[in-house]
Amino acid sequence: MKKNNPVSIIVGGLLLLIFALLVFMYQVRTTEVAVVTTFGKPTDRRTDPGAYFKLPWPIQKVYYLDKRVRNIETGLQQSTTADDYSLLLMSYAGWAIDDPSDFFPRFDRGSYVAAETKLREMLLNAQKQVVGKYRLSDLINTNAAQVRFSQIEQDILKVVRDQCTGQKYGIDVKFVGIKRLGLPENNTLAVLDRMRSERSRLVRSIEADGAAAASSIRTTALIEAQRKIAQANAEAIRINGEGQAEVQRALQVLEQSPDLAVFLYDLASLESVLQNRATLVMDPTWPLVNLLQSRPPEAPQAKP
């Protein structure tokens, strides 16, 4: 007999090893999770990348599932707000496999189609449930600060997550958002009328506030004006009283010397006539001539 060729033995051994690896080993990539079934029932799962041991088929079989985030969208779905307005909403969600041991048996051996069908149903129900707790002004409003889109999306996300956890679907819903918002044709006019009514109420409120502020300003100004007028009148009365007192004192002095009073009166009259550098032509009999003489007569003596 011929001796076995060492090269052939080595090559055969390598092929046998490769075959054994293919039969008894499997590899999980970074984007995958694996479910191992034993006689058709899930018995093991692998979520970390690497190589793992398994029994050959038909004892065990490996199913690979994509663990990357997948997106779904709903169609336009009519929902009713808390104040009985109908809206058309389209929402979307991102989801990924969280627990392959639960996901695999619940959705026909890891069917993405079955999972997304169920998720769309849950998303639509959650959308109706959450929108029914909010008013139309929380979704449509001229004031951006009053729009509560983010809160509504978070509420929908919580509802869907709680359902997935409670039902053990093995799904982690990453995010939920509202993609499109519309109004049914029969509700558009009603919504516009309501918005006009709200704007009109706001305008009336602003006008009323302005009128109240204007009235307050006018009242304050009137009170202040009356106070100043009263102060001015009081000051005028005081000054007039002081003047009257001075007049009375002067009259008392003049009453004691009538000639002095006449002299002072004539002197004041002459000063009035001669102001502005006037030139006078007068008769010698004019009453004020004596005041213009170089040596005016002596002033009369006051009577005792």
C-alpha cells in the first residue's frame, strides 16, 4: 500500500476543522443579535458580538436579528382633542430589538413585518389617547410658547413603551414624533372662526387695559393739577394778604401826614410822566411844576 501523503492529511484535517467550525460555531456581528433554538424552541440569545458554540442542525438553529434602530410611520389618523375638535395626525417612531428572547416568539420567529404592524396599531391608539387629553390650542396656536408638541410626543412615547414592556414584546421604542398635522375640511372654518374670536377677545382685553390705564393717568393728572392750583391759590392769597398788610401800614403813615401823601403822589406821577427821557412843555400853573423848580418848597410838616 502507498503511504498517506502528509500534505493530503494536513489539508484534510484543515477541511475537517473548517467543517466542524461551520457546524458547531456561529458568529454574531456588531449590528446583530442571535437567538438559538433547540428543537424549534428558543433556548439561548446572544447580544454581544463574537463567536459562540452551538450544536449542529437539526438539534439547534441560529436566527439572526438586526438590532439597529428601525423607523415606522402611521398614516393620517383622525383624533379628537379635549375640546371636541378633530385633527388629522401623522406620527413616526424609532424602535429596536431590546430582548430577542421575547421578540423572537412574539412575532413569528422575529418577523419585522409583524412587529411593525403591531407597533403601528399601538402608536395610533396611543396617539388618540394622548391627543384626547389636550386642547386644540396646545397643538395650533399663534403663540409658540403655548404649543405643547414636545410634551404630547413624550406622552405618546411613554404609553407605547409601557405597552411594550407590559406585553413583553422585547422592543425598545427609542423616540416618537408628530410628522404632520392637518384639519378635516369640515373643521377648518370652525377653527378659523375660533381663532378670530380669540384674537378679538385679546384685542378687546388690550383695549380695555389701555382705557383703564388712560383713565388712571387722567385722574392722577387732574388730582395733581388741582393740588398745584390749590397751592398756587393759597400762595396768592398769602401774598395778597401780605400786600394788603403793607398797604394798611402805608396808609396809616400817610394818614398821619396828608401833605406828605400828596407830595409822594405828585412825585410818583412826575416819575411816570418823565420816564423814557420825555420832553415836557407845560404851563406854569401845572400842578407838578413846583417839583421841577431848582429850589422846591420845603416839605410840609406832619401834623401832631
